[in-house]
Amino acid sequence: AAATYEEAPIIFIEDMYGATEIFLKRLSERSGLEQAERRIQKICVGDEATRQRLTEKFPQFKEKIVVTGLPLYDRIAHEDTAAMQTKTRTALNLKEDEKLIVFFGVPSDDAAPKTPDTKVALEAFVAQLQLVKGAPYKFIFRTHPRDPVAISEYQTILQSLGDSTFDIQVTNKFSSDEVGAAADLVVSMPFSSVAYDSL
């Protein structure tokens, strides 16, 4: 819309870290940074660190950058991660010495640059997991809600892990937050919101 309606004022709400830089770069390439500065009324960011970083990089927008919070991540600030971890690991019947590895997929038809195909990435990761000897682990694979690949195709890949993997249908009853909190290792790909959540 910003490109189509070149005179329309803009209030940009950053929904993921780094999005403002990408937006400003694209907008300035299309119409020049001077016009972007004229059009942008406010840039809403999630936290003070982001405001400071953007102010240093784009000082001309200093008065327009405001901290409004970011509901996607604000919810995590008051999350009892330790309690969620204990509850989820107990519900999964994980032994104390078992490491939990969680792989979050992205849509396999994602048009974002440099985003690998989930199916190809999972096949490569599972091949590496098969080389792990002597370290007890359990594996959870989570499909992306917009992934067009059938769950049965992913289950075929996971069969080679035997008892070390959980059935996709079984673990889908847990939220992404819950399995992320229970995990010892989270694997994801670029442009994944759950990768940020898991930090």
C-alpha cells in the first residue's frame, strides 16, 4: 500500500525485530529517503533498545519513533517459563536425562528470501540426528499452520528416528510456547516468530 499510494501518510508498526530497517530501505529505494521522511508520521516499536538502535541508524526519524510495546512478545515478559517447562516435560513423560529437541517448520512455499524448504531441512536434520549415539533425546517436529505439505510426508521422514520422536498429532495438543519452554534445543529457520519466542 505504501508503494501504491505514494502521497498517503504512513504509521509503521514494527511486528518483528528488524522489520523497520527493511521497510525504510525499500521505501527509500522507491521514492527516496527524503520523501519517506515526509510521509512517515510515526514508527511504533516494541522496546527502548529498538528505539535507540533505529535513532542511531536513522537520526532524521528520532522524533517519530515511539515505544508502544509489542503484544506478540510482551506476553512472554510475564510468562512463568520454568513452570511451563516442568508441566510440559511431565506431560510428555520425559526422563530427567532426556534432551528435548524441537524443530519448528516454516511454510514450504514461503516466498521470503533465503528461506529453505522445511521438508528438505527436516530431512537433513533427521539424517544428522541419526548419527547421535549415547545421548538420550526426544524429538518434536511442529508443522507451520500454512505449510501445504501433508503431515504424512513429514511422518515418513520422522519414522527413521523410531522411538526418539513424538507423533506429530500427539504433540500438537501443546502450544508452541509450551514445547518451546520444554525444549533443550529449538531449531527453526529465518523469519520464524517462534524462533524469537524461544529466546
